[in-house]
Amino acid sequence: MAGFQRVHGSPAAGGFYGYQPAIFKVAGTNVGTADTTSGGKITAEGNFGKALRAIQERASIVFVGARANNQFVVMVDAATGNAYDGSNDDTDLAAALDSVIGTATGVSVTVTDISGLEAGDLA
């Protein structure tokens, strides 16, 4: 059972509700496009939905940031991450996500690990 990271009884920095957060920025032309709907029903799945399903193949999603057509941010639980891809050194989760998202969406993407950035560094 996962527990909270603690230092002297207080939650430790980096502890996020018991998860080991890894935050990734996913960018690429039209990687975040929405589903197409007609009459209240989805008629074509957008790249955003395809990308999220691809990410879930490699790690458990904890949080998804706001969607834009060309980028979005996602937080995954690093403890559940499977970096095995065969095309990288098998220890780089960002590279594995890059590969599966690109395959699922048909879009050339760049996945960047932004876990250590401070507010304002995303501009």
C-alpha cells in the first residue's frame, strides 16, 4: 500500500497524495485536438483522447492539464511507469511516451519531463 512521503511527520516535498509525480509536457502540431461530435455523439476521436490512452499504456495518469491544440501537460505516477520501448535505453519514460503518443496519433511529438521546473518556466 502506498504511503505519504514524510520528513519529521510532515509531508515531504514532491509527495503528491501518495504518488511519485512525474510531469510531462506533450507538444506537437494538433496533438491536443478534441473529438469531433455530431448530434451529441462522438463521430471521430481527436488526438487528445488517443494520446491519453497511449500514455495510460505506460503509466497511471494522476492529473491532466488544460488541453490546447498543440500541447498539454500530464502528471503520471512514476512508480507505475513502464519505460520499456525497445527504441530507447528503456529507462527514459519521456522517450517511451513520445514513441507511443506519436504512434497512436500519427503526429510528430516532443515529450519533455518538466517535473523539476518552477512556475513560469513553461512559457
